[in-house]
Amino acid sequence: MEKVYVGKVVHFYPKISVAVIELEDALKIGDKISIEGKTTNFSQIVESIQVEHQDIKEATKGQTIGIKVIERAREGDRVYKIIE
């Protein structure tokens, strides 16, 4: 298993459980990610990606995206893509 850094959480919306991530690498639906920080540590499959409220299947480096997360994420948390 390998972890590749893809970006960092810049905002979190607790009511809708969405993390806003600034990407430094591509991310697509179906990718397994790990979100890690001081008090955050969970993995999940990316099931939806949005850019300005529009659903997209794949996001590229440099984009700021919103993804639905299964646990609370915090600003500054690091996002990794898990390659098995």
C-alpha cells in the first residue's frame, strides 16, 4: 500500500459533512483517500466531487473541490490517495 499526498483541507462544513480541499494532484470518484491531521485519521472511498456546486467525475491539480466525508475533517488536515 502506498500513500500519495493530494492536497489539504481548507474548510469543513459540519452540517452537510463536506470537506473543501485544495488539490496538489488529481482525484477521481472511486479513489480511496485517507484524511489525516492532529486529531483526524480516517479512510474512505470518494463518492462525489463538486466544484462550485457542480458534480464532476475527476478533479485536477490546482482545483479546489468539495467532497462528502464520513467523519469530521479539520482545516489543515492532509489528504492522501491510497494506492493498493
